Amino acid sequence: MTIYGVGILAACFIIGQLTGELLGRLLNINANVGGVGFAMLALIISGEWLKKKKLLSAPSLEGIQFWNAMYIPIIVAMSSIQNVRAAFSTGYVAILAGIIPTVAVVFLVPYISRLSKKQ
């Protein structure tokens, strides 16, 4: 049932890429800053919201859960091809782009876990 939920995945990917491009432009960087991460967050949030509202069929929910699980290896593969030395030589933006989301996720984990316990 992996094909179900691909439309939601595609919409979240587009939203993530647009958000990453917008953030890059706001920071005056000619790059996408965190687009895949934003897409992953959008997929998780929209999947949970749709599940709460009971707007998803079981196959679609299984497909979204499959793609949620696939995102981690995709992000690791994408980050392994980036030029870290060039990123650090351009300034502190690379460091902040790593630290800020990490800290945000650390603080969001308890909130997200409370949401899943309510179901």
C-alpha cells in the first residue's frame, strides 16, 4: 500500500522545498535551507491531523507511515553528498542551520509524544 499517500507526500515535499527556498532567500543564501526537513515535518503533521480527523483510509495511512519511515534514510543520503567544508567556510549559517532544528526537535519531542498518547 505504499502508493497510497503519495499525493500527500508530494504536496508536503513541494511545501517543504518552497519553505526551504524562501528561508534561503530570507537569509540571503543562494540555496535551499532545510527543504527536506520541512517536508518531513509537514508530512508528519498533516498525517497526524488527517488521522485525528479520520479523513484517511487505512491503506493511505499505511502509505504515509511507509514514507515517514523512508524519509530518514533519504535525509542521511542527501546530507552525505553535501560539501561540509564549503558550508563552514561560508560562515555560521551552516552551524545555525544544524543547531536550531536540533534544539527545536529536542523541545518538540515531549509535545509530539503527548499528542500520540491522546489517541
